[in-house]
Amino acid sequence: MTAIIKTWVHNRPGVLDRITGLIRRKGWNIRTLVAGGVDEGLSQIDIVLEGRGLDVEALGEYLVEMDAICSFEKCTEQSHLVREILIFCLHTDKRELVGFGGEAVLHAVEQARLITEQGGLCFYEYSDSAAEVDKLLNTLCRLNIRCVYSGALTLAYSEGGDTFASNG
């Protein structure tokens, strides 16, 4: 089972450790974690969790009670746009695409944004659902193509969603 939780935290030492410690004690795995500042002293953390018996509501409420987070929100593909970003690098002549799987990469290149070209290399940015990014990531790894991905980024579909509101 997989779940996505969005949290807003006060940016201070130990907060991330408290969050990940509780998740570890529950026996869940953090598939991805993306953090960034959203306001003075406040950060947003999007976490994709995997494991049996995921209870995101109970986890969020417990984290709020122990003062590890200010607020939380469970994210679904129905309530939020969920995207991952993959950055990859190809030789300008795309010689690494010869062989098994290269066609999938060429298709992704058509949908990707060229970021820059430098020293005979082209750097691309590809954004899509986690499933699509995973497929491309697996192909790139199989072809030994350098790449890195962001993990889940979420934004609510409804107006007024994704705004920080203190629960206490």
C-alpha cells in the first residue's frame, strides 16, 4: 500500500528526525521525501509512504500532538495533482539509445524539456506521474544513462487547498 502525506513544519532542528523516526517505528518505508521552504521559518514536506496498515490520518494527528508538525494533509490522485520530475543526460548524438529500450527514451525526449546543452551533452527535464517517471527511470538505469528524480510534488486541485492552517 502507498500513501502520500503533505506536512507543514516549523523549520527547526530535529523536526525531520521526529517525523522519520515515527514512520520508522510504524514499520513503514519512505519511498520519497521532498522538502522546501514556503514561508519565513515554515517548510512543506511531501512524503510518499509504503507499507502495510498505513493510517495517514492517525499518523498526521499524532505528529501534530507531539509538536513535530503544524498541519498535515492526505493527498490522493483525485484531490491533488501529483508529479515527479526526472532530469537526465544524453550525448548529443544519442548513441546510448542504440539497443533495447532506447525507443522509450526517444519518446520521453520528445515530451521532455531541453534544459541545456553543454560539452556534447544534452540535459533534459521530464515531468509526469510517479508510474510514468518510474518506467522511464528503470529504462534509463538499464541503459546506464545518468539521471536523478525529485520524488512526489503535490498541489491540490481545489481552490484553497495547499494552504497552511495551524491545527492548534
